[in-house]
Amino acid sequence: MPGGEAHRPAVGWRTLAAQRMAALPPLRPWLLAARVKTLPAALVPVAVGTALAARRGPVPPGLSLCCGGFALLVQVATNLANDLYDSERGADTPARRGPLRVTAAGLVTPRRMRRALLAVNLGAVVVGLPVALWRGPAIVPVGAASLLAGWAYTGGPFPLAYHGLGDVFVVSFFGVVATAGTAFALGGALDAPAILVGLGVGLLCDNILVANNARDVVTDAAAGKRTLAVRLGPAFTRAQYACQAVLAFALPFAAGPGAGGAALLAAPLAVLAGARFARAQEGKDFNAALGLAAATLLAYGVALAAALAWAGARG
């Protein structure tokens, strides 16, 4: 929220938000809830996993699109659930320094958000069904666990994000599971390079979350959301961000020097993002660092996927 609104009463803040949104297209609140700028975190692991699978042979393009669509819908569902449950748990308040959250602002009712969440999850099942039919029942638990984890991130009796496990969720499901799972679904095999490359992708995905949590540390602490940033403080958070970035650029070498060298093309952007995060103090600074972290992930993923695909094409 803009800093000038930090001390407005909740009702006044919601009224102001509604007034601002009234003149905008009806889809605008849903685009905000879906957090469109974060969606590369869903597509990058699928692109990299597809390229890993292509090293073993031709990949059906339609199934690759299904994997991408499934991952995209899982992330949208996770974001909608986050918008809903953070509102209900009191984590999204006028004092929050990040973008507008539509349930807390009263732009979408909790009932409508629940319906949308159910629809997106059902859509993910439909989109992922061809992959399950292609690969067989072994891939079904992976998809089911991804959907369940997306809900459990902020929902249910033990919300992961509220107990300092959000980073584990992101690295695991948006990194290892999405990357190696795609490689298995499309290529039929799971190997150590796919897991290690997926871990690298997950660490850069998590740096987006690290920047987000560092920005929201005050309001998260007040709502009982015990992220690592809340539990361990800013010095740890900055060290975590830097260490994860360094490790993320080392891990692609597990797939070969070409893959590792290609990933390093995104290193200058990663350095810029890390420097911006290390200096961030205000909400707008953290938002800029978050955007650079997402750009780093996208550049890293494109370069890495291209190198892996090229290596596969050369045999």
C-alpha cells in the first residue's frame, strides 16, 4: 500500500481502494490477485524441465504446453489462496507495503475468491490430465501434491508460510518438483542433474519470496506470520538471498559446462538484484528488488533452457 495510507482505518482504506478500482476493467482485481508479475516462477521450471527431457529424445509439444498450463494454474491458485487466507488471518492490512490485496481491500468477497480458487484448481486438473494419461499413474501424486501444497502454503490448520516453511515450499515445488517433475513427465526418467538443476531454479524462485517477506516483515510479525525474515531478522535474510543466488548459479554445471556457462549469462542481473535488495529500506525499494529477482529468474531460465535444448539437439 502507498505509505500515506499506512495509518488509515481499515474501513476507509477499503473504501478508497474500491473507489480507485471502480473505474478500471472488471478483470483488474483478478489480475492483481493472480499476481501476474510473479508467473514466470511457474513457467521457468517447466521450460528448463522440458529442455532436460529433450536431451533424451523428442518431446511432444502439446504435452509440454499442458505441463506449463498446469504449473501456471497451480501458481495462480497458490496466489489466490494467499490473497484469501492472508486476509482472513489479518496479514494484509493498510500498513502493508506491498501491492494491493483484493480480498483484504473488499474488492472481491471471500466467497467469490473461494469459488475462483476451486475453479482454478479444477482447471489445473483438466489441463494436467493429458500428461497423466501419457506418463501413467506415477505422475499423479506429483500433481496432487503440488495442488495440495499450494493450498497449504497459507491455508489449512498448519499454513506453511506462517511457520517459516514457505521457503521450503517454494524451493521444493517451484524448483525441484516442477523442473524434475516436468523432465520425468516428458522424458520418462529422473536423474541427479535434473534434481540439481531444479534446485537451482527453486533457489532463484525463492529469492522472489525472500524479497517479498523482507518487505512485509512488520505486518507479518503483527499477524503471527512467522516467516524466516520475521524469525531470523534482516541480516540473515540478506545472507540467505546472497547464498541462494550463488548456489543457484553453481548448480547448473551438474548438467554440463554448457548449461552452467549459459546460466552465468544472467549473473550480472543477479548482482544488480542482490545489490538492490541489500540496500532496500522502503516498500518501493523492496518492490523494485522483487521485480529484479523475477527478471533474474526469467533470464536464467531462458538461457539455461536454451543451452540444454541446444545440447539435446546436437545429440
